[in-house]
Amino acid sequence: MPKGKEDIGSKDASATPDVNTVLDKLSSEERKVLLKAVRTHIGGKGEDRKGKPQMVSFEGYNESVEKMIHEKIEKVNDTLDLMNISFGSTVKVDPGILSPIFFILSKEYRYIVLDLSDHDRDLRNKAFELSDIIFTFVTGTRNPGQVYEMFDSNLKEGQKVYYAVNEYYTGSIRGFDGGLILEKLNIDMDRGYYSSLLALKDNEAISNYKQAITQIERGSIESIDVGKIGDKYFFGVAGFALDAIIGAKFDTFNYRGPLPYFYLGLQEFFKYHYEEFELSFDDQKIIANPLILTIANTSQYGNNARIAPQANYKDGMLDICIIDKLKFFDASFRLNYLFNGKIQSLSAYRSFRTNKLHIKRENNAGYYHLDGEVFDSCVEFEIEILARSLKVCL
């Protein structure tokens, strides 16, 4: 629980409510839960000298409750204190203890940080409910989807959820977008998290992580557009032709980076079958046999490869980008157009703008990708833009 007394608004000590004021705001049921928690989980067994259970009301015991809670707080350093609420996976804790304990702790602490596990899910879910910000560490780049349902069912007050991944354990961060990345941070489990982090406080990964947290705390919130295909979403680009095939090959390739991607692109270029696509939008119908067919919300694939220089992720529009059949000499000679923002000057390039379209392809044996994640294809697609539907911290 990092301390921050100097940051509790502009109130002086005399304006801070005492424990009586705080407890007066609790319902009778919350008072019972708190007293039970203090006696059972924090204050001991609650027995008198003869070993008989004590029957204690809150009348006259408010200061004692606060004292017992603070006695269980262990000082780590000038900015960090620790307190245990649950003592092991076999001890069941009444989730109702969190709300009144937070009331008391919030008098002194600017931040209350909870380290949660899945051992006691009722307690975990109550902590979710009472939290303002949640950081969840995932073990794989595709794992965030596994906890969406858990958060959706427990978060009702607009809480912010941030996903973080440690590249040291996942081995790869490809495909992990919209989260915090710890770049190969080795935590020595024998020493414990805190000791390991203290020893690594000057590590570049830790420094980057602290910068990311600072950016989240100070950053501005903007609303951006999101693309939707069926029941799936994309934030940058969706591809259906050669770029989808290259993406599928790259997904199973042993090496990463621009050079392997170009190698696979060259290899697939000579094998590519120009499939027919039918695009319907805004009373138009276009038949194309493209080398590249990309639906763009943002301007680039990544690595400064700009397929839609005119795209804007806040304009409520999708950019349909088509590159028609090219000979190898023309494609290789003008490849730099993709990186210098001049792709629109390529004679084989054409683009259209819409907020909704229907795509029908020749067969369903191919692939399509959403922001680099490849899926087996189907014959028809309904695509739309969800204007300003995602809030991001910049």
C-alpha cells in the first residue's frame, strides 16, 4: 500500500474524518462483517481470557477496530506498507470485509494495491468490483481473451483494465497489442517478487514499465474507431489477398523481423493465385482480382509500411485499398512507395472510402488477417466501422 499523505487532496489533518465518522457511514450489516473479519482474520480468534467467544458490538469499539487493523500493517520502507487479508488458500474470507477496510485505509493511503489470486474467487471478484484500475498479467499473447468474460461479469462501474505480458516467460510478444510489455524480465521466484524487483530496479525493462505506468496516469483519453468483421474486431488493418497468405506463413516461420517477412513475400509472390473478389458498398459494386486487398482503419501495416496514407482512425470511415496485378519487376522497383507514403501514385493502386461494405470472394480456401492475426477464410464478409467506440490512453 504505497503511502501518499501529501496527495490526499487539499485537506489538512483536522479535515480528515476519524474512524467513528467512517464507521457511521456503514450499514449495520457491513459493521457486523467488519467486526467479524477483524476478530477472525485480523484480530485473532476473538476469545476472552477463559477461552469463550466474545460478543462485541461497535458501540465504543471504533478506535479498537482501527487499532487492530493498523497493528496488522507491516512497514517495508518509507513508501510501502503491507497487510495480509487472506492467510492461505484454505482460509475462506468473507468478501464483505474489503469495503469497510478500504474505508479505514483510505484515510492514510493514496493507493491501495491488492495482489490477487484465483484461490478465493468470491474475494477476488469483490476486489474487482471495488477497484478503479486492474492490471492483469497474462502468460501468452492470446490469453487476454480468456479473462474477458470474467471481467465483463464483475466490472460494472467503468473500471480500467490493463493487460501486461512478460516476454521472458512467453518467449514472443507478437500479436500482443494494446497492453504493457515487460521485455524479458527474469523474476527470481526463489527470492520472491519484491526482492527480485528491488534488485532489478535499474533494469531497462523495469524503467520502461514505470514509464508506461506514468503515461497511463498522466495520459489523455481519446476515442478511436474500431473495425468489425462478423463477430471479430480490428484496430489497424484487415487483409484478404497476398498479405493474408504471407501472414499465415509468417505465423509458423521460425524467425521474426522485416527480413523474414520480405523473404516469405517474395516466395509467395511467384505462387500467388489472383482470386476474384466482389466488393459492394454505397450503391457501388467492384469486381477485382487483386494482389493486395486491405481494409484500413489506420494508415499502415506496421514497420512504416503505409498502405493507406490518407486513413484516419477517428473519422468514422474505412479505406478500401486495392493493388491490382503487378509484374515482379514493377513490384520490386516500386516497393519503396509503400514506405515513403507515395503508394497512391502507383498506377495499380486504387482506394475507396466507406463506413460499411460486403465482400464476396471466389472460394473459402484462403485466409484473411486482422491486425496480423490470421484466420481461415469464409466466402462472404460483412464489414463496418464502429465510430469512436474505443477509449485509449495516449
